[in-house]
Amino acid sequence: MNDTEIRQRLAARIEVLEDRIQAACVRAGRSRAEVTIVAVTKSVSARVAGMLPEFGIDDLGESRPQILWEKTSALSSTIRWHQIGHLQRNKASRTVEQIARIHSADRVRLLHTLIEESARSRTEPLPTLLEINVSRELAKHGFSPEEVSSIPRELLADGRLLIDGLMCMAAYSENPEDARATFRELRQLRDRLAREWGMPLPHLSMGMSGDFEVGIEEGATFIRPGSVLFEGLEAED
Ligand SMILES: *Cc1c(COP(=O)(O)O)cnc(C)c1O
């Protein structure tokens, strides 16, 4: 496909996505401005990902750090990159330098590393979401709802991280309604932790291509659509 064809396809997909987001906001009595699209570009090239800002999408997400690094070096520095997948500690240094936010702080040791790296390479605290394994699947990363309550206070209060919310993934299902209980549990956990910790936790990152509308209805402030935007564009270099 040439660039014009790719742009036409992206424009059409973004228009449909936007309509669905708006409708979900109306159903939930929420303002569209409360929901940020983090377009997950892991299935497409930097060339395709780099077109998104033309359509007003400046927040892009990657799950694998090496792929994030490749794209950050190829693309405009005005893009805000979100690390959304498991981060090994030996990849934290370069990643922390390049991202606007991490959605996948999933263990206490990583919080220590993020604090060190943030101190080394950032002037502002690193916006950080704690990933919760709400559905308690063995294959998933994330704090269990019980573990998260026991994160040491000094880590939560450390000024080099800005811990301001929670992230989760729902179990895979064809039916978006199956995600609702998981998303609701994440919101209730957020409400409880915010009270217990005496910290505002305004953000909830929940909802992918299959379930973002349910995410919005349950209070998501970040949704992470990938395939709904990029299906059919995976082979474009
Ligand atoms: C891949 C991925 C997404 C996007 O998934 P789609 O089903 O393609 O929308 C969102 N969040 C995370 C953490 C992912 O790994």
C-alpha cells in the first residue's frame, strides 16, 4: 500500500473508533475528554505508527521495550510513548529515558529500579500505573489485589515516581461483557487503595480492541486499542 492508502484506512478506522468512544462516554455520562487513546502499535511498523499524530493521536503504546526503542528513535519526539508490557529490569534504563508513562509496574523490585532510573535520567517524576492481575491468571503479570496493599509506603511516597492509578487486562473472551466484572473490580480496588493510601489515583488503564467500550463504561481514563486500528496493516514496512 502507498502512504495515501494507509492514511485513508487509518482515517476510516479512527473515525469509527472515535464514534464508538463517544457513544460509550454518552452511555456512561462521562466527558470524552476524560478518556485518552493509547494506540498500541506493536503489530505495525514505525512508518504506519508515525502517521497517527496526523489524526490527533499522540499517545502510542508498545509492549516490548526493544520495539519501543526502535520506534522512538525513528519517530517524532513529540509522540508520548507508553510502556504497556512487562519490563525486565535490565531494559528499564533506556526505557525510562524514553517514555511518558509506564502502565505495567508489576512488582516491587521493578518499582525500586524505576525509582533509581527516574532519578538518574528524568527531571520530573515518572507517571506510573500499577498493573493488577485482577483475573488472577497464572500466565499474567501484575500484583494480586492482596499484594498491592502491601507495597511499602516509602515506595508509594517516593517523589521520583508519580503513582497515579492502576492498569489491568481482562481475560481473553469473544464477549466484551465478560470483561465488565474485571474492570469493575479494578475500579473498586482503586477506590479502596486511594482511601487507604490517602493518595489520589485518578487513572485506570483498561480496555483493548475487544472491550474498550466496557472499559469506558467502568471508568477507564486510558484505553489501549491495537488491532481495531491496525488490522490489515501489519505487513506494511
Ligand atoms: C497488545 C496489547 C493491547 C492491544 O490489544 P488489541 O487486542 O490488539 O487491541 C493492549 N494492551 C496490552 C497490554 C497489549 O499487550
